[in-house]
Amino acid sequence: MSETAWRVLDAELERWAALDLKPQFWLRDDDAVDATDPLDRLLSLCAKYRIPLALAVIPAGATVQLAQRLQGLQDVSVLQHGFAHASHTVGGEKKSEFAENRPLDVMTGELVQGRDTLSGLFGDAALPVLAPPWNRVGTDLVAHLADAGLSGLTRYKARASHQPAPGVIETNTHVDLIHWRDSRTGAALAEMTAGLAAHLVAKRTGAADREEATGILAHHLVMDRTAWATLKALLAKLAADPRVSWPSSAAIFGAKA
């Protein structure tokens, strides 16, 4: 890792260590449906550096081949990536599968169906955690996640609340390996380390929830060379750093299959 890119994050980790605090990190990857070469690349990276992976799988597209590929991988957990990853917003609204305009019972039904699908395919690896497509979900549905058998929620940016609804724990991601508005180009290493440091600063100073694990967001199917190189550098460095920890997804969400 470039010393320049690492400097800001390293300095913040030293501040945490001086307080005898060990920040938690976690890795979430979205849009999985099948066993692919990019997925193999991601799984190999995580295995090499012993990093737990939270793989957000789209229930409507999930294949038996994906289930077979993940079988026996103890450090890989499956999250529920919506239902079909289809946007239902109207007009110029931002994309969302679970938009405010949709009937609540229809969306809850999709979540139940998706949960059953993932449990059937992945067994205990499938956690009752919703990772909504585009990181968006209506507030009404959040209030009813527990009714759909879901006890966890993960979106993007620092969470507003540890429990956004009764029986639901939220843990978000905070840096994204892809610039979605810039032709999906990969984020440079210095940008990612600065973003991680910024979240740690916010937690240490009380501007963000100190107990929330700091999340890295990946999308293995569309990552370019820069994104892969950045992810590899981050995992290589942070996996070996005794000042941080990488808890399992189940530990982060207090989830049981």
C-alpha cells in the first residue's frame, strides 16, 4: 500500500489505539446471483486474507450453482438483496425496489418469499438481513421488517440509529469501491482510506455511532482494475493490522439463520 494513501487512516487508527479502542470493519458485496469468475476472484481474496464476506444475493435470480459454490465456506454469509432488484419508482425519483408508492403487503410478501428462497438455497449461511437494492427502502417497510422475518438492515452511510425499528439492527457500509456516476470507474486507494478514516473520526468524536462497524462496499460483477487493486490493498493491510478487527456478519447483526 502506498505510504501516502495509508498515512491519514494510520494516524486515526493510532488515535483509537491510544484510547484502547479497536474499530471493527466489515465487507459487503452486492448483486450476487450465480457462480462466476469475478465471484471466484472475490472469494479468493477474502480467503487469502481471512476476511469475512457478507454477500448480498438477489433471491429471484439466485442459482443452485451459487449455493454449491458457497457451500462449506464458513466465512461467507448471505444477505437478502431485495427480491428481484427491480425499481418501482415513478417519474424522476431515484431507483428503489421498495418505494413508498408500493403497497406494504406486496413488499412484505416479496421479502418473505425472498427469505424463503435464500434459506432453501443457502441454509444457515443465509442471515435474516436486508440489503435493499440501491440502498433505499421506505420507512413504512422498515417498520415492518420484523414481520417479514428480518432482523437486520444494511444501507449506505453512517446509520441514524442502531435499531431503526423494533427487533431490527442496522449496520451500514461507508465507502464504495465504485464511482457510479463516473462510468462505474474504480475508487483510488487514497480516496478509500480517506473515507474510512473520516468515518472513524466521526465515530471517535461522537458525530456518528461509535459502535457501528465501518463497512466497505463492493460489487464484484462490475469492478474494474482499479477497484480490484484498491480492494486487495485494503484487505492486505487491514487484515494484518492488530489495531482493528473483522467480526463475522452474524456477530455484527446479532443474526441467526
